[in-house]
Amino acid sequence: MYTIRRSKDFELSIKRLKHAGLKPSVKHDIECVIDLLALGEKLPAKYRDHKLQGELSAYRECHIKGDLLLIYMIRKEYMILILVDIGSHAQLF
């Protein structure tokens, strides 16, 4: 199991989502995805998990629900899952 680290950007984005009225079902989906990643499981196809390209090639992105994206990094050598940021495509890129 990976140790979960949350970046400051991720923490701020989660606060922003909660302030905007994060639905319990979406919160549950976020928690499920993070749990699967922390366990080292492959995400189901519905999350459209993929490696980013260019300057962000060290990161991965998955679609939690609709336009809600999670950017993360897995450091296998240190057994760490880094939650980089979460938000809409427009907010993140």
C-alpha cells in the first residue's frame, strides 16, 4: 500500500470544491479512486486514467466524474502516492 501525500494545491482545490458544494456522491467517488490508487490497483476504464505528456509527463490524470480531474504521481521506489491537484480541465490547465 502506498503512503498518501497531498500537495498544497490539492488541499486548496479540495477546500474550493467543498465550499462550492461538493456532492456526497462525488466525494465518495474521489475517496474510492484514491483508495484504489493507494492500494496499487488499476483504475476501471470509466476513470480514463492516462499518463500526461510534455512537461507534465511525470504525472497521471484520471476523470473522477464528468470534468472533475485528479492529477497524481506514483513514486513506486518510495511507495508514495502524491495527490497533485483536482479540479476541472479549465482550472488545471
